[in-house]
Amino acid sequence: MIREMTDTSAAARLFGDWQESLLWSCLEGVMGKLYAPEQNPPLSVMAMLGDFVYFAGKPDRELVSFKPDGCRKDFVIMVPQNDAWGEMIRGVYGTKATGVTRYAIRKDTEKFDQEKLRRVVAQLPEEYSLSLIDEKYYELCMAEEWSRDFVAQFENYPMFERLGLGVVAVKDGRIVSGASSYSRYREGIEIEIGTREEFRRRGLAYACGARLILECTARNLYPSWDAQNKWSVALAEKLGYQFSHEYPVYEIRGY
């Protein structure tokens, strides 16, 4: 039987020094959930936040097969600690599992070039404006599928106001791009960034990312970045981050 964990120290031992902010969110009790088989101490652990599911410790088939009560997701991204977990994910989900590569970005950037970031923001074309996500923009983000992940992991606006931080580019009252907190841990946020399809390649995500990093710096928060694709890696590097390494994940459709 799988249970929700309340002793995060046991989970922390199994995750070790895994440099992933979504795990920190779960381990710190800020956002997300931890699950494990009924063992004392647990030998396996699963962390779940948003679309992401992480596995660590001894590979456990029951844990890989587990879907928490109330979870209505049909799509998740499973992140194995090692090849043995990856093999088990493939064995459990078969053709529902698609192996893909993600790109880790180093979290030891000591100092962003503040002047460069301010110049990036200042160069935004006049027909666009940048705004912090307030209640109005929270609701507008939630209203469309492409922008929901800017705010969707926060249960409501009061939670986002307390824990979240985001920037949107607006044209004629419409959100066309944004950079925001997919999640929050004590010392920072995990960035979600994107642009409405017809407004891409205009430097809008670049400007939103620059403004969000400046806002994080002003609040002593670290703007953590993990890249889905090489475009995201390139944008991160333009903003001052450094690439770390590739790692495998499994996209599960029909979870």
C-alpha cells in the first residue's frame, strides 16, 4: 500500500543531493506531495508536483503504478533517479511511455548581469507592456491553455499572491508572452516561460525572462531554470545561465 509521507527527512535521504527545485518544494512542504510504500524506514519515494513525478531509492513497481486519489491528470512527466527506475517505468507503462531528453541548467550562477537584463527590458517594442501578474492577469492566464502553467500549480490567486511571482507581456489588453513561477520553494522559484504562437520570435520571452530575474533578485529569490528543449537552453544562456547536462524523462499519456 502507498501512503502520503509526512516525514520528509526520510524522503530527503533517498533523494540525496538531487539538484531539482521541484523536489525541494516537496521536501520543504511548500508545494507538492511525497508518497512511499508502507515501510519503516521507506526504501522508495515518489515526489509529485504539477505534471512532474520523481522516483528515488529502490525501484518499486507499486509506486510507479500508483496514481494518487483525486489526481485527474492524463499526462505526467516521470523523472527516474537512475536507469533501473527508467526500466521499471517502461515496463509498467509500455507504449504509454515516451522517452525524451530534458536539459538541466546549473543552479550555481552567482550573479546575473543586472545592467544587461535592464537593457533587454528597455528594448521591448512600444506596442507591448510588461506587468507583474496580479489577480486580473492570474485569471487571464488561467483562461487559456497555453498560459495556464504560469499560475496553475497555485490553488487560487491568494496562494499565488503569497508564494508566486510572474511577469506577462501584454498587447491590446491581451497576454502574449510570460515568465512566471511554475512552483515555489523557500529560496526561489522554478521558471515557466512561453509565448503565444503567433507572437513568437519577437524577443518577448527574452524580455519577460529578464524582468522576472530582476524581480527575483530584488526579493532575494533564486530563479531556477530547467529546459524542455534546446530553444529553452539557448534562451537561458542569453539571460546568463549555464547549461549543465542532459537527462532522460518519460512522458506518460493515459496516466
